[in-house]
Amino acid sequence: MKYLISCAYNSKKSYFTAVNIGYLFAIVATIVVMLVFEHGQPALLYLVPGCICFVLLTAWKEGEFNLMWEFDENEFITPEADEDEGKKDK
């Protein structure tokens, strides 16, 4: 557990900051649209694109855009997990 805490504490926080700034801008956009049109708006209509855009911009700025875009989680999936899911489906 100490290892995980130290990794989290020592890692760069650029994406965390980007998501929070994107969320802030999206919430402000939601409130502005709601007040201008005097009608409630689904917040996810603005939250999802706001967060994704800021993460994409951060990845581009950090030079990690292709790494993020081409990410494949298959290497993190263990064969045991696949077998356990197969047993649960039956």
C-alpha cells in the first residue's frame, strides 16, 4: 500500500489538473446556457466534451497524444481474468 501511495504522490498531475479545469469550464458553460435559455440542460452534454478536450490538449502538449490514442489495455488483462469471466457467463 505504501508503494501505491508513493507512486500516486510522486507522479505528474498534468492530466488530473486538465480534467479538473475542463470540468470547471464545462460546469460554467452549463450554467451560462441554462441561464441564457431559461431551460435546464443535461450537464453531461457539456461535461464529457469539456473533460475530453482538455485531456486531449494536455496529451498533445506533453507529446503523448499518439500514446494515448493508440492505448490498448489487452496487455493488462490476465488470462485468469478471462477464464473467470467465462465461468460466470455459463
